[in-house]
Amino acid sequence: MKILHLIDSLNPGGAQTVVKGIFEKQKDNKDIFLFALRERDIKMNIEHPNVFIYPSKAKYSLKPLKPLKELVEKEKIDVLHCHLFRSQYSGYLLKKRYFPEIKLIFHEHGKIFTNKIWYNYFLKKAEKYVDLFIAVSKATKNKHIENAGIPENKIVVLYNFVDTERFNRKKITLDVKKEKEKLGIEKDESVIGFVGRLAYVKGCDILIGALPYLNFKYKVLIAGDGPEKKNLEKLAEKLGVKDKVIFLGYVDNPLGVYSLMNVLVMPSRSESFGISVIEARALNIPVIASDVEGLNEIIIDKENGLLFEGKDSKDLARKIETIYSNKNLRNKLTKEGYKNVKRFSWEKCAREMSKVYKEVVKE
């Protein structure tokens, strides 16, 4: 069985992280292919021989359809696995115009939460050509049903995974003390971390807004890039915490950044899943996240993480203070969070994904 994954670009993001994991865990699998529809200034590197990037930065061009069609024909592709809207649209056109027998999968990573009328309409219109919708959480599945009217029996929940071989404390070889010194982090300062795209929906401004309410010595590490970066820098300066926040930009391998953290904060306004949550857990880092659908599905408050009232910086500050001051709770959240990672292993994801492909092709 040959699978072709389509994605808009390899610009860093949650969907790209999932795809990178799928391909790098199967470096010797010659029957999987990845086609990115455009180039971007920042590219996530994926170590696999069957990765193709269309040499254009045009966002809405249909020109990639021709080489895509040729690739499908040459490799005799059985399944088109589409990630993100532009890839879904391209997959829809390929099946509708050229390959009516090919199996089409739409993998939803979060756009459905925006409840955009045009996107909901597209999903409903494309539904008769789509063999299966993959949702990264139960909340994502419910949004498909509520917003786009997709039949429940055409949606399967497939949680994202974490590579526990890679995100493993034993794999950290850097000198944490020296790295902190390089970044100007003092010995008695606690490190609060954020890993993700700097977009409004990710809520990094909510984290920065919480900092003036903290009453202990700390530094904040923000690993990521995006359209909100300049606004976040201005906010930190406006709130008088500029010297407390370190913007690292995009980090290709966040393992080193995680190793410096005492707590990870995920303050998203909406979230389909939250990959950095399980990455942090795999490294024995306690997690605080906003109490929104998707995140409260994988975090049980006060059991394997802490949830704060979404968009409330003061409540977030209280939860950060709790993690800092309550050692017993901190240890409990770390221990239970680490145990919970088993739910999101690559091995489990691979088995379920293989089952999905077999059932789709059989049908």
C-alpha cells in the first residue's frame, strides 16, 4: 500500500510536527511520500528520502497539481492523506478530476475550531469524495459534526503522538548550567517555558500578561516564531517584564529548551490537541494549560496538570505560583503526567494508523 501525504508547507507548526514524526519514525519505508505545496522562509527539516517541495512561494496556486498528478501515477498511490486546508482542497480536486478510485483522507489539526463558514462549507461539499476524516481529539470530532455536519461514522479519532525515544531525559547531553548562563538565567531563577507558533490563537500574550503578578524570581523562555512576535515583544516592554522574557525564535530541536524548564505553559485560546503538552510530560516537566476543549481532554486538573480559566492572566499567574510553591503537587503532576504519555506513544499511533489505512482501502 502506498500513501502520499499532502501538506501546505513545511513551515513549523503542529501539523508539520506530526508529519515530521510520521516520516522520521519510518525512514526506511519506501511506500510513504510527502509533498509540500509551497516553500516558506523557515522550513522544518524532515529526514526521509521521499520528501518533495514544490518550488514556489505562491499560497493559492494550482500549479502543484500537475507534478502531484504525475507523482500519483508514477508511484501508483493508493491513499491521499491530506493535512491542512490547501492540501485538502488539492486532494479533493485530484480525486474529483483524475483519480475517482483513490482513497482520500482529511486529517484535521485544528482549523475546524475557527468555525469559518467557508471552511465548514468546503468540508461538507467535499464529504462525498472523502473516505475518512481523522480528528486529533474527541473535541475535534465533535466540531466536525457540529460545524460541518460530517457524519459521525466517517470520523475516526487518532491522537497525536510523542516520540519517547527522542523526548527522553537520557538524550539530553547539554550542560544545563552552562546553557542557562549563556541565556542570562540566574541560578535561583525558575524557568517558565512556552513552545509553539506565535499566533494569536496560541495565547502567548496571556502568559506575558500573567508575569507582573508573579512574586518569585523567574525567566520565561519562548521558543517559536510567528506573526505575533513583534506584538509580544511590545507587550513585554509595556508591562515592564522585557528583561524577564527571552525570545528564542524557531528552534528546530526543542529538546534542549525543554531541559531548561521548570514548568511548561500552554495558554491557547483554542486547541485541538496540544503536542507540546505530551512532549513536556515525556521529559518530566509539569504542565499548565488553558481550560479549553482539546486541552482539557488530555489534562485532568490537579491530577496530571493544572488548568486555568481561559484568557485569564491573573488565574494563570495563580497556577504558576502554585506550581512554584507546592513541591508535593508539582511532583504528583510530573509523575502522573509522565505515566499518561503512554497513551500517546508512536507504537500505538502507528498501529491505529495502519488499521485506518487497511480499512479505508478495503472499503
